[in-house]
Amino acid sequence: MSEQLKTLDPEADGMTVYEYIVNNVDVCQEDMEPLVEHLKRVDNSGQFLSSTARFLAAVDRDRFNEWISPLVEGAIDKDREHRYIGSLLESLWGNDYQEHIDELRAEDDVFRRLYKRVYPTGPM
């Protein structure tokens, strides 16, 4: 655990953890596992899990790829009203993801799970 992470309150809420990641993105990669687990525990709506996934993908999807999937999976579980997860499709798989739905469903379990949650009756 880095010295930076030790400054984060163990009872921190989702917004505080999200802000910590945003403010420390250049140095927090080694702390992502406990940060993601903490977000999964405290984010009841999926808002901060979704926001963190979008943010990390925008900063450097390759560098943070191993953490994006658990964030999205946590958001899927928490966002029962689909208030936040719908925006993940476009922000993580691109504006043209709809043109590649079959391909993405075939190769990406997280995409398939998210797409099914957002569109439970099938393709648009």
C-alpha cells in the first residue's frame, strides 16, 4: 500500500474515493485493487464505479484495463435503475459500438453482460 493511500479515510464514501483516484491517477496504479474493492463496498448506486471506469478509460485504457472490468461489473450490480451504466457502452467501446454489437458480444464478457443489462430484450 502506498503512502498516498494511507491518507484516505477507511470510511471514505464513493465521491471521496473517486476524487482520490482522479487526483492521484499518475501514482495510484499499485493501489487500484483496494480502491476498486472499497468503491464496490460503498457505492450503492453504481455512480462512482461507472465514473471511475469512464475516467480511467479516458486517461489510459491500456494502463488501467485490468481495473475497468471490475469497475463495470460492480456498476452493473449496483445500478439497478440503469442511471449510470448506459453511458458506459459508448464511453468504453466508442461512439460506433452499435455497429460492432455482434463482434463485441462474441469477444467481451463485460460488454455482453452490460449490454444485456441495458437492453434486456435484445438489440435496439
